[in-house]
Amino acid sequence: MSLEKIGDPHKTKHWMGHMECDYSYTHGIAGEKFFKELKENARIMGTKCKKCGFIYVLPRLFCERCFERLDEWVEASKRGEVHTYTVAHIDVDGNKLKEPIIWAMVKIDKVHGGMVHRLGEVDPKDVKIGMRVEAVFKDKKERTGSMLDIKYFKPVG
Amino acid sequence: MFVKKRVAVVGAGLTLFRRNLKETGRELAYEATKMALDSAGLNLKDIECVTLGTAPDAFDGIHMKGENLLDGAGAWRKPYSRVFVGGGTGVFVANSGWWHVASGLFDTCLVVAEEKMSSCFPHPQYAFTTIFDPIVDRPLGMNLVWIFALEMHRYMHVHGIKKEQIALVSVKNKRNALDHPCAQLPAKITVEDVLNSEVMVWPVQRLDISPTSDGAAALVLASEDVAKKITDDPVWIDGVGWCIDSTYWTNRDLYYPEYVECAARMAYKMAGIKNPPKEIDVAEPYDPFDYKELHHMEGLLLCGKGEAPKLTEEGVTQRDGDLPINPSGGLLGVGNPIAAAGLMKICEIFWQLRGEAGKRQVPGDPRTGLAQAWGDLMQYGSVIVMRS
Amino acid sequence: MSAKIKKYPGEAIKTEDLRKGRVPVIRWKPKAKYAWSVGVAMSRFLKELKNGRIIARKCRKCGRILVPPRMFCELCFRSTDEWVYVKDTGVVNTYSISYLAADARRLKEPIIVAVIELDGASKGIGIFHHLGEVKKEAVKFGMKVKAVWKPPEERTGAITDIKYFKPAEV
């Protein structure tokens, strides 16, 4: 290939642009129920697969293992343990955060799975894998039916 | 050519096609896949691999859409891949399912297609802008309907075709869709309705175009020995073809889809078809616009160049004609969730060849059927030939 | 459809329900910005547009003169060989009259867009652009057109340095 050698970077052009779209994602059939319970009753719900014996959090319409439709809803515990965690010092755009944020995968008690959320009321250096934590909810009037209705998970004894 | 195992379609599933569906993409994929499995009397553990087709991530707004949908497609901890060739995906994903089984590597395969275009605001059209070249096309404010209008206009000009002739396709397909339980826009319209509808991009008017839609479809494929145990009436995939043309679409004459002919020849050769108009009993060519049905009929060698409008005028392409085209109602009548639309056509051929199409059934016991999809920047053709 | 199936899955909702929050949704607007490398051929193409000229690449094997220019010929699968200037005049290969903007907004005054085969490029080799200074009824297939450029001080090295193509005086 007769590549033309271009030594001066100003001679190569870049075309600037952006891709703009606005999205509205439906929660879906299972998601709608989950977020409704979160908003109205501060409850974490899961769906149970009778065949496989799993209770899924976050709940889904069907079991990915056996493909059965799941219509049994159960309340899950608000407690769990830190399965793994990380401490973020920069935000999504790469800017330094004022305060570091602790992100954890919290395994909820007695169900299959859990959720990724923030840890609060704890110093990053005190976080341990296996640490027991509990969900702290916003006041009802501030809840909108989103994952942020849970403010964070805090350590419990 | 050497094919290790003959491949059959043994089950099919389809969701409603609507402008907006509440289900997430994953849930839509599940509904179609579960229906396909149930129709074949199979469980997920009977499935050895999954192939999924879905079009630009920009519609659903979730990148790595294939990964997001896999649970719904039954692919948890299975060999899995996602294919994407724009609008051609719906038939190409079935082609990819074919080679999974024909190679001898797997005995069963799930083929799934899903699209959820409703997530994109202000309109899914806007997500399409991201497919155009950012340097020479986008700055001119390019819109997808513009480029199809350019193709339609060129086709009309080269063959001297009038809008009235093309409008007959929209009338036929929307009427056929009245008998399809999943159809989004079935209607009894006339040629005058089409000619009086809003001009979007001349010569394209509102009733010339299929809608944007949410929906999913699925097939179960099986190798010969396994298929015969599952059902008495497997539908064999006897020919597959696919082809792509240059992305420099301004460097091609748009009046004829060379790439569709290329894909069709590949499929016909494999299926041993020498005289397509005589040997194909029913066909579902891709019809996102009414002129495309005509354009593709010619590319599929079902008639000579410029002859498709005449066949339509003479009623040859009606359900009770000599060459029924789009008995389902096509994209114009049933809907256009990009990838799922093509697979919907294969579901239709499956049901037609088994005599299970109910009110849409083409008479005369059709034995050989064809489905075709078209995609990307007017450049991709995928074809499948099926026999019962 | 298999006549055995009674109910098809899917819960339809209205676009209005989504926009007005009657169906709960998560809203998100990505802010992805891009700096696309235009590449060797297009770097020159855009530079020449700033100078009021259109440049192409020639493949000696198939003899095609290609616009937009490219450093390899996709037909012969080899490097293209030389730069060739083409004219800023041509003929209309196909055109359409649009009442739709890029985001599907309706336009009161239509935009006329076309594929223009440029003089000097090979047959069938064209570019996409707008037509201007012409009534929509007057546009014809095969019509001769000429580029209308922005004044030199307004050009930036973009396809829009050409404002549109207008009918050429015969």
C-alpha cells in the first residue's frame, strides 16, 4: 500500500461530531413491579423459580436456567454482605471526585444474586469483603421508583 | 457442495409488533423464544447453541445489545453469537443458524431476532443518522428516507414506472396483514389513499413506508435425524445466500439490487433451483417500502428487470395468484422491528409450507418458499430457500 | 401463524404514555463526542474543497476515477495510483424532494437532494449533495448542474464548502 507519510499532525484532519439520542427505557414487566415496591413500600422483591429453587434479585420474568416463566414474587432481605467492592476516585468523564465513592456488589441474604450500589456511613479503608451491610432508603416522598431510592448500603453489626 | 447435515426448521415464535411495547428487549426475546420452543415441544436443555440477530444498538440504546438480550434468547451458558447486517439481519441470522447445524457442530440451534425501537427519542429515525459517513453525508443533514427516495426515484425513472403501480403493493400487503394476528398496521386502503397521503420525501409518501416497531421472533433449527424425531413435518432449509455491496452508495446505479441477485444465485445453486419463477411457490421479499417489493422481486430473479409492476397489476402476486408475494402482509402491514421483521418472514414461510397459516394460507399446497431481507446502506441481501 | 396459537405476547403502550411518564421509564441522554480520523484520502479531499476544487483518486488497473477518493480500490483490492482533479459540474443521476429533516421533523419548504455524477469522474461515480436555485418541478434526471461554492473566507474544509448544486447554463 502506497501510504503517504505525513509527518505533520496538522496535516491529518479530524472531523468533530457527536452522536445525540435521547432514550426512554421501559422497566419491562418484571422491572415495573420491582421498582413499584421499592418506591411505595421500600421493599426489595425477587422472583422465585420453583423448578430450579432460585430466588432471583434483581427479579426477572423468566428463569434463564430452565426458561420457565416466573410469577411467584417474594420479599427479599434488605441485608447482605459485600461480595466485592472498589473505591472510585474519578467520575465517568475522568474528572477527580471531591469525595471518593465506594461501589460494592452486595450479595443479598438468602437469594441468588444482589445488586451493585454505593456503600455509605463507612470509611473506604474500613470496608472488607464479607462485611455485613443493610440498605438505607430515602424518605417515601423522595422515592421515585429508581435504584437511587436506596441511598446506599451501610455496615451493620 | 458438501453439507454435513441437512437442517430443518421445527418450531417458530412471534410477539405482537407494535409501535411501543412495554416489555424490555430481553423479555420480548424470551416471549418469542419460549413460543418457538413450546411449538416444537422442546425444553431449553434440548438446545445446543443460540444465534441472535439484532440491528443497531442505537435503537434500544444499549450497546452490546447481543449480550443484554442473551438470557431472553435462551443462551445462558451456551455457545452464542450475535450477527448484525442492518435490515438483512432477520434472514441472515437464520443463515447463521443454518451453518451452526449444517457444519455438524450442533444438532439443535435457536435463532432469535429482537428489536425495540421505541426507546429512542425524539424518533428512532434520529438513531439512523449515526449510520451515515460523518464527513460527507451527515453534515448535509442526511435522513434515511432521503436515500430510499433516491433509490425509488431512480428505479421509477429507469423503467418508466408510475407511482400508481407501486402503490398497489402497499394496498395488497396492508390488506394481507388484516389476517395476521401480530400485525401493527393492517388496513383496507386504496391506491388513491396512498397517492393522497403525506409527501415525506418525494416520491416516498406516508403510505409507502412501513412503521417503526418493537417486536421479536424466533425459530428452532434441528439436524435431520433430530428433526424427524421432533416433528412429522420439518421444513428444510435447502438454500442460503448472502452478499454485500459497496458502502460508497453514490458510486452505484441504484435502479437494480445486484447484491440481492448475488445472494439469490448462491441460495438457488445450493437448492438446485434453475427456474425461480416456476419453482418458487411462495415468496416473502423484504418490503420496508412498497417499491422495494418490486425491486427485490427483480433482484431475486422472480421476473425480469422492470417487470415486477406488471405482475402486481395482473394479480399474479396476490395470495391466490401464480406467485404469491408477501402473503403475511409484509413489513408494510405487519410492522418493521428491523431484525425481527426478516425473521417474521421466515416464520411465515414455515407456517405456509406446513399449511398452518390459517386465513393467510396460500392455496395449492406450496412446497418451496423463499424469504429475503435487505439492509445497511442499500447494500446487503440475504436469502433463504425452504422446502417441505 | 400456527392456527393453534391463541394469544400472541406483547403489551402495547402509547408513545404519549412514555413521554408523559404514565409508564415508568428511565431517561438517559448519552453525551458521546467523537473526533473521527478522516484518513489520508479524505484529508486531501477536504483540503481541496477549501481551495474550491474537487479531487479524486485513480485506479490504473480498472481505470476508475473515484470520488469520494480512497487510497485503495475496493474492486481491484490494491492501492489507488494518483490524484486527479474532477470538475465541479455534473449530471443528476437521481434526486428526491424532502419534507423531512434528519430528525424526522416536518419541513415547510422542501430540501431537494440528489446523487450527482461529476464530470471527470468515471461513469456512475457520484456524490451526494443538495440542489438549490431550482424549483422542485424543474428538476430532471440527467439535468446538468454546477456547484455553488461558499466564498473562500467562509470555507472550512468540509463538504458544506459547496452550498449546493444549481442548474448549469447550457
